[in-house]
Amino acid sequence: MPQQALWIVWLRNGLLLALVAAGALALINRLWSPHPLPVTKLPGPVTDIRTVVQAVDAAFQADWKQRGLQPAGPANSLTLARRLSIALTGTVPSLQEIRALETLPEPERARWWIAHLFEDRRYSDYLAERLARAYVGVEDGPFLIYRRRRLADWLSDALHENRRYDEIARALMDSTGMWTTRPEVNFVTVTVEPNKGPDKAKLAARVTRAFLGVRIDCVQCHDGKLGSQWKQQDFHQLAAWFAPAEMSLTGLRDNSDLKYEYRYLRTKEARPIQPVVPWSPELVPAQGTQRERLAGWVTAPGNRPFARAVVNRVWALIFNRPLVTPVDDIPLHGPFPPGLEILADDFTAHGCDLQRLIRVIAATRVFQLDSRAADGGHAVPEEADAHWASFPLTRLRPEQMAGSVIQASSLTTINAESHVLFRIKRAADLGNFVKRYGDLGEDEFGTQGGTIPQRLLLMNGEIVRDHTDKNPLLNASTRIGTLAPDDISAVETAYLAAFTRQPTPEESQYFVTKLKDTKGDARSDVMSDLYWTLLNSTEFSWNH
């Protein structure tokens, strides 16, 4: 072969090898350092929330002073990001999101993070499911005339668009049409029983609990006792507002000829019941169908229980514990805990804006407190915990546990932008885990301890095993162990993905020692063990 031709072959092969090497390096870089999220222009400062945040802070400060409580110190920005992510998306932040957050100056992180979550469809999907539990429960209901999934999707769209909350509530109570094309009517059709039409008593109970935070349904069968202000007629006069609701070939409609009848305790026969609201009748609109007038009364700016109910529920979603317990049993005339009335006033004054309410709560000192005691110890005095002088420690909900395991095991964010196969697998894993772990149902803010079967499911179940096993394409543990530039970086990255924090020097040293001089399968085994340990730790399964 001529010298020139040989030189050309060598050059070609050299270029080919260079391209292969560059491609391999690019692949490694992509696997190890997932494409950072674009940090778009920060939203402008929400200056108009400062006044209400300061008022809430002052109310809690006064309460702590009166009780002689010293509040905990402030939590760091990564801890706050973890809390908000768990509360609003049902999962811990991804490593990709953490890296984006770390590029911002500390004072700007909280503002960017909450704006980022509001833009992510995971926020509206997750919050829609949590609210749907209050509106229609968790059961499938009558399939022929009820579509829970459509209702949740409709709620998600409304939350993603940040529609006024009072508009959402009214649509659920007064809409007409087919349960497939008008998903909001499923609030009513879920109560339908064969050959009976919508259950007016169930609807009255749902309205008072979900939208007014009042348990008036406890007097459905008899007058209230032990000083209760409610009478049996209060409940059934409220139920009478739903009397015209009926099912037809065109879906849910109103028939003004239909009346509500009920036989009160100690009476011989049923009698027609006129629709009357249990308080503030002057707020009932004069015009509209019965359901429209009831919805107008429930959401009227002057109907204080409506605003209190949504504040208490949103607070519960963010802290996993309501200001007033139970979440749907707020005293009509008080006394009220610090901050509740201030937040309710602000919510009403600013157009029933859910996103604003979340921003305000997230900006308060109460939300930003550390979960550790004021003296730096881990144990928080019972009184301090009861009165919000530290961030309350609560167990993650079943879907939050599953979502966090799945996300912590991926270096990139698993959301609506992910490949459809990843989303399908996530949905299947989450559903299987929750089914076996146990769904909290509607009573989702009750205090419940962990069970032995739940711990065994985490330790030996498929979801943790599958997401910590050696799999360089799917699991972060193997990818980190293979591609990290050194042992210290590998341990730090694992801790960030699982705990949204850096390891302590002692933690880092322990696992770095385990990784030292390991290669191939042996290194992957150590990384799998590390990940398994983190995902099964108490820290991972609690919000703090």
C-alpha cells in the first residue's frame, strides 16, 4: 500500500477513534451530570405578601411568648425545598432539580423553587388527587355514571391554570351535564344510588366538611348533644338545597318540581323540607337555581367558614398536619389558632388564589423553622411541637414514600416531560406499593404509627429492591458508583438524591471507606447497599 494511502487510513481510523471516545465521554457526562434544568428568569418579588406574612409571624410569636416557648432556628434552603416538593408533588426533589437550585444565590432559592413547582404538572396532578379525596372520597363509585379520573383531571387543569378556588367549588356544586364531558358533575353523581338519584344527605355532608370545615352531618339522625348548637333540622334543611338534582338521558340536571322529604326523630311521617342555610341567610343569592344559590352562599366573601376551611386544608397539605384538628371540624365562632383568621382574610381579599395562599404559608417563619429543638437537640418538647414552635415531624404518606423512592433512584426528574415508559413504570410501581403499604383513605391527616408489614415492605419489597439493584440504565446507585469522579463525590451525590442534603463528615467517611479500592460488581454492590440503607432509614420516611 502506498505510503500516502496508508497515512490516510491511519488518519481515518484515528478520527473514528476520536469520535468514539468523544461520544463515550459525552455519554458519561450526560449520565453523571444530567442536563441541568433551565433556570429561567426569576419571578418578580411578591412584595404584597410581606404584610400578611409579617402579620402571621407576629401572631405566632405572640403565642410562643405567652406560652414561654423558644422557637427552633431556621431550616436551610435544601430542607425547605424537600418539604415543599413532598407536599406539592408527592416526592423528594430530583438531583437534577437540586443542581439547578444550587446555582442560585441563597436569598433567591425559595422564590425560584416554588415558582418552578407551580409550573410543573406534578404539582397540579398531585394536589388534585389530594383535594379529590375531600370532595368525592377514594372509592370508585357507580361506574356507569361516575368517572373519578375525569374529575381529578379536571381539577388538575383548574389548579394548573390557577383558577379561583371559589369558582372551582361552585362548579362542583351547581354544574349540569354528562359526567364524561362535564367532569365537575361527578361531585354529585358519585352519590347516586340505583333508582334513587343523587343522595342529598351525602351531598350536604360533603359540602359542609370539604368546603366549610364544619361537621354538621353529626346531627343527621338527632339533635346535637352536650351543648352542640346544631339541630337535626339544620342538616336536612341544608340537604334540601340539592332536591332538584336528578339524572336524565342528558346527564345531571335540575328539576324544580322535585322536593326533599324527611321524617324527623319522634315524628310519625315524612314531610317536605324547605331549603334553609344554617347560618348567615342574608348571604344567599336571590337569583338562580337552588344549587346555584347554595353554591353562591357557600363561597360568598362574607361566609367566613369557606375561607377558614381552605386555609386549614392547604396548611394541612403543606405541613401534613392541620392548624385545627380534625381538618374538617373548625369551630364556627372560635377560638381560632394563631394565623388562621389572618390567612383567611388575605385569601378572600385576593380572589381566592390558591397559589398565593401557598406562597404566603411557605414564606412564614413557622414553615421555615427547623424540626430540631431550639437548643440544637433532636428531641422537641411536646408543647413546642403542639404549638408550631418547630416544624412538625410527620410520616410520609404511602404515595409520598413510593414517589420518593422512585425519584431518589433516578438522576433526572421524572415528570410529565419524561419518556412515556418511565411514566408508565412509575405509575405501576406507585400503585402497587400504595396497595400493599395501605392507603390512608379520606382520613389522611390522622396520626398513625408505622406497622411491621410496612417496614418489611420497605426492607424486602420489590420497589426498593428494583430501584437499588445493579442496573446502569435505570438506577442511580449503579450510575453514581460507575461514573462518579471519586468516592467522596459518589457518597455526596447519593445523599443529595435521597435526603436532599450533604452527608455529615462522619457519614461520608464511613461510606467512603466502604467504597475504597472497589471496582466493577463489587463497587456496584457497595453502592446498592448504600442506597438501600438510605431509602430504609427513618430520615427518608419522615418529613422534617
